[in-house]
Amino acid sequence: MKQNYNFVILSLGKFSCYNSVMETNTFDKLNFITAGMPLRTGKGSYPEAFDVLKEMKLDGMELEFVHGVRMKDDHRIFVKNMSKDFVITAHGPFYINLNSQEPEKIDASVQRIIDTAAVASQAGAFSITYHAAFYMGKDKETVYNQVKAQTKRITDVLEKEKINVWIRPETTGKATQWGDIDEIIRLSKEFEKVLPCVDFSHLHARSAGDFNTYDEFSLILEKMGKEIGQYALDNFHGHLAGIEYTSKGERQHLNLEESDMNYKDLMKALKAFGVKGALVCESPNIEDDCKLMKDFYNSL
């Protein structure tokens, strides 16, 4: 398959200051961050967005590259500077399928993940996430090996170019999508740069109602700690929102209190396990549910 990583090379030529995020970034708490700019930002830009976060006492932001990896140079520099006081993550494009039947689409998917890592690193992010693949009618082991092979391509480029962010395939919300918790933990054990992004709402929807009790949340965290290592809980990246689902899985995101998502027991489990890192709120009301989660967590 043709490999074309010109974007990364060009980016590195212009932005040469790549810190080793995985070596230097440590967390002393669980941070609650919004999926994109808070809604209160309106038509404003990053300065207004961070003003809202500061006013609401929220901890950071996930950069949403879901429709393409685009970020102006001055915005990268500004967010990088803000990352001294706020936690930054990034979400890669939706148009990713490392198991596509078309080789050129696999190459494009690999490139999009690399692009996300490059730009996110320039903007001070410690971690990126993405939906890795669809099963496309193939058996789980075949798809796992395909995702593993493409992940190696990605991590090889990131290592060569010294782009140091955590690469995290996200647990997915439908049974047609690769990415249950066991698959992602297994992949994380094979690569130094890879860890899970645990979307608790997706796990709940994917199972059509399971993964929604204190014990079930605890089993996920215990499995990560035992199988990957304590550092998986000390450098955590997860998602949470209210969610609507059917027997086939995720349908749409909802506000937490308009859904059956048991966020209170999740907060209790995260605190009991001493999880540190970032929990991203993806509810439609973004910052309000983020504040709701943080306030309840701090009340425990």
C-alpha cells in the first residue's frame, strides 16, 4: 500500500518544539473537559472558549477534528500556551476505517490519525482518540490483526517523527464497529504508545443496557489496571454522555439527566480507583453536563 506522510513532514518543519508528553505529563487528579468549545462560546474563538472554561471551573477541552484535521497556526500556538493550565485532548475524523475493503481508504485513515496526532501535539494535547474500524462482515480475529497492522504503521511514523501523544482507539457504540473493551485492551498491551479511550456511554449502548452499574464500571477499571498496568488509570482518557440506544446499539447522545446513563455510580467508581487524567463530556449541552459530573465527583 502506498504510504504518503507529507503532511506530517511539513508540519514538523514548521513546528519544531515537540515535547515528550508521555514522559513529562503527569496528573494529580481526574480532569473534566468539554468535547469542543463550550456552547456559551457562541461564534467566538479559542480565547472566549477558555474564558468560559475558567469561569465555570472546568479543566480543559477536547479538540474536535471529526470533520477534518484543520487548525490555524495561531490557534495551535494559543491552545498550546493554554495547555499549561488546561488539559487538552483531540478526537480524530469520523472518516476512519482501518479495515476498509479499499486499500486507498486504509491509507487515508492511517494518514488522518497521524495528522490528528501531529496537530494535537502542536496544540499541547496529551492524547488523541478515534473510531478505528468496522468489522465489514469479517471475523473478529481477522479484523483485530488488520487494526494491529495499521496501528504499527501509525506508531512507527509517530516514533520516527518524535510525535509523543497517547494514541487511543475508542470503545465504540455499535456491534458493527470494531472496538469492544477487550479488543482495545488487547491492542494496548501490544504498543507502548497505545492506551484505551473508554467511552462509557458507548459500552452501555453497544451492550443494549449493560455496563451501567458500579460493579460493572469497577470491572472495566480493574481489568485495565491489571492487564495494562496502573499507568492506564493514571493517564486516563474517557468519554461520557447521556445516550439513547436500541438493540443494535447507539442511536444518539442525550443530556445525562434525560437518559438512563448511571453517571453517579461511574463517578463513584472513578474516585474509588483513583483514576487520573481526562473525562470528556460529549452530551449535547456539553459544559453543563461537564459541570454536573465534576460537581458530583467533587462532592464524594
